[in-house]
Amino acid sequence: KKELEEECDSLSSKIAIIVDRAQDVQAKLSITAEEANTMAGDLKMAKSELDDMNRDAADKARTISELEHKLSDARDQELDAKEQARKHKEELDDALISCDKAKARTKLLQDRV
């Protein structure tokens, strides 16, 4: 009977140790779960911030593209305006030459009369 009591006490002691260890493991798992939840929240926040940055970058890229298009149009208009100005200058030069010729003829005709 004494042996059984000793064996029972030994088993009870071992069970108590196992229970203590199980509680320690459970506490560590609980802490790990909390840390995992915190990390998940941090990751979700970081993803949201990254999504916002990606949207901002896409908006800026669209704006830059629009501005580049407007700049290209403005350059084309500038080239057209320069070409028009060149043509008008040629026409003016031709008109001045014609005018000078007409004046010279008129002077010749007046000198003859």
C-alpha cells in the first residue's frame, strides 16, 4: 500500500509538472497569437499605406502624361506659328519688293512725262 501511495505521489508530482509546463506553453502560445495579430494589423496598415501611395503614383503619372501631351501640343502650335510667321514675312518682303518696283516705275514714268 505504501508503494502505491509513493507511486501515486510520484505520478501526481509528474502530472503537476506536466500541467505547469502545459500552462507555460499555453501562455507562450497566447503571447505568440497576440504578436501575430499585432503583426497582421501592422501589415494591413502598411498595405493600405502602400495602396494609397500606388494610387497617388498612378494619379501623378496620369497628370505627367497629360502635361507632356499639352507640352507636345504647345510645341506643335509654336512650330505652326513660326511657319506662319515665316510665310507672312515672305509675303511682306514680296509685297515690299513689288511696291518698290511700282514706285520705281512710277518715278520713271513721271520723269518721262
